[in-house]
Amino acid sequence: MPTNEIIAHLLLLLCLNLCSCRSTTNKTTHSAVVRNVNPVGYDLSNPDRTIILPPVLLEISGITVIDSTSVACVQDENGIVFIFDLEKNELRDHFIFHYPGDYEGIAGVAGSFYVLRSDGTLFETRPDQSSDFTRQISSVGGPHADYEGLCYDKRNHRLLVVGKNNPKRDSRDEEKHPVFGIDLRSDTPAGETVLEFYLHTITIYAEENNVKVPDDDGEISLRVSGIAIHPLTNMLFVISAANRMMYVFNEDGTVHYIEKLDPDMFIMPEGISFHENGDMLISNEGKTEAPTILLFKYDKR
């Protein structure tokens, strides 16, 4: 773990950020507007709440709902978990779990947090333990890739991990974007492919529904930055920061819905999570703008 000097330096920087951001952290609510609810239950053009995050979360890269009033966040520079209070609009707590690194995803499971590093390494940590509790539990086990998507699959008690780029892009299976599952019931969890997104079917859906899907050199690319399972429908929601898209897949990996996101609202959508009632949270990295969390209430009509 980091030396005491590194920890003290990080905490000093954190305190400075916290002190400087109290006056800038605020929320905005939207007055009643005509809602344009999409087939999966959200009006992505009108967030029900916009939460401005403090500067220390400028590069927020992953979120996970803890309860109705709080979320846990990671950002892609320091090995710190931040606890953000959604009611008070402020950082409530934080704890260091590992060395600085490129951390991209976080999932909460029964009091523990699992954090995904971009090289596919997973760490388990707890807020009520010392930093010595943190342990490296697994690596994805798939091909080398930049891994960013992480969520908890409650029904199967496993973690799901998805690469930003298709790790099979240089193989015969380049049309299949794999989802890796890590079984938390195992003492020695290892990743295995449990789902595959077929890029060809994404192309067909987009063409048939007049959705313009960004591509790279003429090829469809998911460019996954965050994933989450809807608590009521069990559909898998995938967001892409690079393409500013939302993809929704059925449990078997087939395409259910695709929507292009407004780049003025979704500056850099990196994290996604759900409340138990289906309300959706999407976090955005900041650039010249402040980082945000957008809340979209679930409308199941």
C-alpha cells in the first residue's frame, strides 16, 4: 500500500478540494415539461435532477448506488473510493484502497466494493476496514483490453466486466463483443465469457430504427464506458462516453434499444447505476464544465 507520506499528501489534496468545492456544489431541478419517455422507461432529454460534483471528482469514472441517499464513486487517477450524499449534495466520506492508478468501475456487494482497474484487475475493499483489507481478487482473464464496464449481477451473484474496446477485434470473433462474468461464490474467481454482443445485430437495429451509430473507420464499435443491470427488468444498460450512446440489451445479449445521447448534456458519460425503484443515475466526467450526476426517474408505462 502507499507509504504514509503518499497517503498524507493525498489526504491534504483531498481536504483542499473539499474546502474549495463546498460553495460550488449545488443541484438543479427541472420544472414540469412534456416528457418523451423512451421504450425502456426514461426521458433522456430531460433529467429530473442534475447534481454538480466537486472538483476532486472531475475525472469520475464509475458509480454505484449504496442506498436511496448515497452513491460510491471512483475516479481514474487515485485509488480512493468517495461516498457522495445525494440529499446534502456533498462528499460524506472517502477512503484510500490502493496505489494511484487508472480505476474505471465500481460495484457494491453486501458491504464490500469491487473496483475495476483498466488492465482488468479487480480489487475488493470495505469502508469499515483499514486499507490493509483491500485484496486483489481476480483479473478478467480475457484478452488484453482497456476494461471500463463493471456491475453486480445479483441474480447470479457475479460481477460482469466489459472492455471499452472489443478484446477480440484482432481475432475471427471480432464481430462479438464479450461480457465476462466473475463468480463471487468461488474462492478463486476467474473470468469467463457469459454473454456476447453481436455488432452485426447492433448495425441492423440501428438501420431499421434510423439510429445513427458512430463508428471507427466504417466499423461499428460499442466503446463501452459503463454498464448496469436494471433492477426491475434485468436488462443490461451500456453507455459509451466516446460515442455518446446508450445501448440496452436483453438478458441473452440481444439488442433491445439504442439511443443517441445529447453531447451538450452527456459531456462524458462514464458511470451508470440504478436505485431499487428503477431510477437511473449517469455520471459525467468534467472537461471545461463541472462533473455531474444526472438522475432520470423510471417511467414503466
